[in-house]
Amino acid sequence: MASKKKKIKPGQIRITPSDNRLMDSAPYVNTVTHLPNWFKRIAKGPGSIRRCAGTVDLLSAGVTLPMWTNLRFRPNERGEWEHSSDDFGPSAGIGMIQHFPFNSTGKCPVTDVRKIESGQYPKVVNPWRIETAPGWSTLLLPLLWEPNENYDVLPAIIHTDFYHLMNIVLNIKTDSAFQIKFNTPIAQLIPFKRDSDFGEIIFEDESNFKYVSTRGFGLGHLAPGTGTSVLYRAETTRVDVELKNNKKNKRFSKEG
């Protein structure tokens, strides 16, 4: 008898392979201690992106999805993209590729970067199933700091608490044959909670600008100086802990 499926907790993501051999190129959690090698090779001098908290936070967010096989693409004389792959077998679907035709978008901004403008959009069928807790979706992004001259991965948001198939759609920019090698990082997956109430912009008067013009949002005006990243981290941690404690206190008061 199959065991009862465990519930997914908020802040977790469950990834299930169609074939256990996929574990040789398993997705992995991004953290500040597991940053890309190209980033770690950059010097830490003044002005370095190694000191940029915004860059570090992006690179350490969510999960990296590596390519699970070798994919090969080449254009034919009709301006269509032919493909081949290394596959574990039809039942596993590891190298399965479908296509969205050009007329699924027609001419639009993403076709302006193409050399074969009317080519299809290859849909690389993902053999992993992606699940998140109720109320959580997943933002699929290309590796923005690792652009590829041959293709872009098109971004999307998938409600992975209900729909667990997250395919990779390519916008091919080249007119030459190319390959995406096994284990190449292909996409960044960032789970997020959907119940945020954002939907409104509040415009302030210019008199408020001095309070937010540099750093120290919520602290009043602070002139630029040394230790910016330290203060940034410290304040972020303080606010997050305060919100978490407030949430706990509200729950306890309701239960009491």
C-alpha cells in the first residue's frame, strides 16, 4: 500500500522526478554559501558586485534548475527548428520537446531579437514535477546574470500548488545550430506567497524625497557612507524578525 503523501509546508518546494536517474542533475537550493562559481571569482574590491546585497539576494533566491539532458537544435531550410536529445527512453520523456508556432505570438518584442524571426518557440517538457504549499506559486526566470547568445528562457508564473508541470519555453535568437549541455543551469525558480495585497501605487510629494533618496528607508534620512551593506542586512533581519514575532503573538492571542 502506498504511503500517504505528506503535505508541503509554506516555504518548501517539492520536486519529483519522472525517472530517478534525473537525480544526477537535480535542482538545488540557492543560498549565500552556494553562489555561482563565476560570481565567487570576482574580486571583492570597492564597487564590486560581490558587495552588492541586491545582486547576492537575487542569486541566492529560490532554486536553480539544471538541464537534465543534452539538447541539440538546428534550423532547416524552411526556417524551422529541428531538435534531438539524449533520452532515457520514451516513457521517461527526458528529451521531449514540443513547439509553439510563431503565430502563437506573432511579431512582438521577443521576436525582435531573433535572426529567424518566424521560428517556433521550443517547449522543453520538464520531467520534474514542481509542488508548493497551498497559496504559493513559483516564478520561473531565466538566469539573468548568465545570458546565452543562442536563446532566452521565457519567464512565467505557475500556480504550483495546483499545476505541477513547469515547462521551459525557449526564444531562439541565433540562426546557427547550437547545443544546451547536460547540467547547464537553465532557469531560476522562486516560490512566493500569492496573498500579498499589492495592487496600488502611492505617489508622494517631493518633500518626502530626502527621506528615501539614499539609504535608510524607514529610518529617516541617512547620508551615504561606509558600512551600507552591513546596515542593510541588519535592518532587513530586524524587520523580518519583528514581523515574524508579531505574527506569532497574534496567533497565540487568538488561540488563548
